[in-house]
Amino acid sequence: MRKRTSFALIAATLAVTIAAGMGFDSAPASAGPKQRAEESTRAFLAALERKDVAAVNATIDKDATLTIPLSFSGAQQPEAHFVGKEQVAGYIGQVFATMETIRFTDVRVSVTDRGRTAFVQANGDFTTADGRSYRNVYVFRHDWKNGRIVRTEEYGNPVTFCKTFGGPNC
């Protein structure tokens, strides 16, 4: 398992249940599962943008996984895979430390599987800790169970990552 920061996750991991775990869920109790999933996903993205560690951690299930399927080298193997709340939260913490600002634009949320899966399409308008612009394109898949994220897949353009951060696989 590689513990390389790809930052595509930011979007994090990235984007879905913080709302339920931290009381951000603005959907009425009568809202259906799809509406609750969409609102929770949007609240999670907002928590990522605020770099709200407590809110993000409250959203991650103890058995969660986070995978970055697109490798920097072009290989079919995932670039990174994190298992369990500690590893997933650790990855997000690395992203928070590497990015001065996190902002998602042109956000589209699609909910499927009766509210159990949410997809996020967004552009990232981030600034690195050393002041450089980092503008990537993201797709996140978040699977939810009992108001927590149990599985995340983070797709970001590896070319954009490599041009900004470099690395042995770039």
C-alpha cells in the first residue's frame, strides 16, 4: 500500500457525509434518502473547503476505504489505497497540510442506488501550501452506510498532479 498524497481525494474523499455525522444535514426528516445524500455530500465538500478536520473525521466510517484508481505512471494498478478510518483520515490530513486553500467549482452531485452512492463532478481551484495554483478536475464516488462514508474513489487528472508536484511515478 502506497501512502502517497495525490490530492485528488480532497475532494475528498473525498465528499459526502459530514453533514449527518456533524449535524450539518439541513434536509428535513421527511426528506428522502437521495435528497439527504445530496445535501450531506454538499456539506462534506464544504467541510473539505474549510479544512474542518473534526467534521471530516466524524463522517468517515471505522471500516472505510479510499482508493485513487488513476496511477501517475499510467499503470492499471491504483495509485493509492487506504483502509480504515485512521488511514483515510491520514490521507485527508496530508491533503489539508499540502493545500493552503481548497475550493470546488462547477460542482454537480448525482445520487444513485436509493441514496447509498453519490457521485461528485467538480473542478478544483486550490492553492498549494507554497502558493502555487493547483487546478485539477475531479470525480468522486462516495458510498454511504448509516450516515457515514464507507467507500470513496477519487479520480483526478494525474498529469495535472505530476506537473504540479512531480514525483518518482510521474
